[in-house]
Amino acid sequence: MILWLLACGGSASLAPADDGPFHEEPPSISDIAFDCDPEEAEWVFEVSTVNWTGGGWVWLGKSESNVEGHRIKSVKAAADGSSDALKLSLDIEPDWRDAARGSSTRFLCADRPAMSFMVTAYDPRGQSVADCRAWGLNPELWLTVDGAYDCERIWEIDPDTGR
């Protein structure tokens, strides 16, 4: 038993072998895709970044007093730290009072032309926003919403295709 304990008592280093590309640069958003499927009653947001993220947020709304913020999580980060893919699916609730942060929304697909959107990507530690994009009817909406990031980067997305 003592030999077993001694064998396990080595001091392995947790430091990486080389500095490598990990976290050298903050993440930047390279692509956004979003869609709303009325048959599935679901919104889907996908965000691609250069470099790893610490996740982010998706904001959607129609006015300063009618907005939602949902956490978007990484679903496919490159092993070398060079990219990340974030995804969020939100079920549409028939009764707006049943909407739950991170899983469902009150906004219908038919609301899309009257809506504004924003996505943020956090630094790899998840402590601060590294990049953002806003789009939709009033992309400046997020400059007035308490709790939302003041994103001034407008993303030119085709409102019909969500790309």
C-alpha cells in the first residue's frame, strides 16, 4: 500500500508545455446565423468566433421595456484555441409568462421584422465582453437597455435569410 501511495505522489506540472495559441488574442465574432421556425416553434442562434470564448449572450427585443437576454454556450471549441462555435435554441412559449431565461422566449416568429438583436462573445474566462454584433430593426436599442452591453458594432445580416 505504501508503494502505491509513493507511486501516486509525484508532482505533475499543470503548466502547458509551450505557450501555443491558447488565449493569445481575444475572441472575435466571424459569423452569425439565426432563424425562427414557426412549425418547430423555435428560435436558433449560432455564432462562430476566431479564438476561444467564455460563452456569451443573445439579446432580443422589440423596445427598451420588452427585451430578453439569454446565455449562449460553446458547443464546439477547437482543441488548439483557434475557434469556437456557440449555439442557443429557444422554444417559443404560447403564453409569454411561461418563457424561461436560457430555454424559451415569448417572441414569435411573426415578431421578427419588428425586432432587434445582439450577440456578445466573452473573453475565455467569461469575465468581460470581447466582441459584439447588433442588428435588426433598431440595432442601437442595446445602447439604452439596462443590463445589455453597449454594442456599437452593427452586423449586416439579410433579414430574410438570417445570414
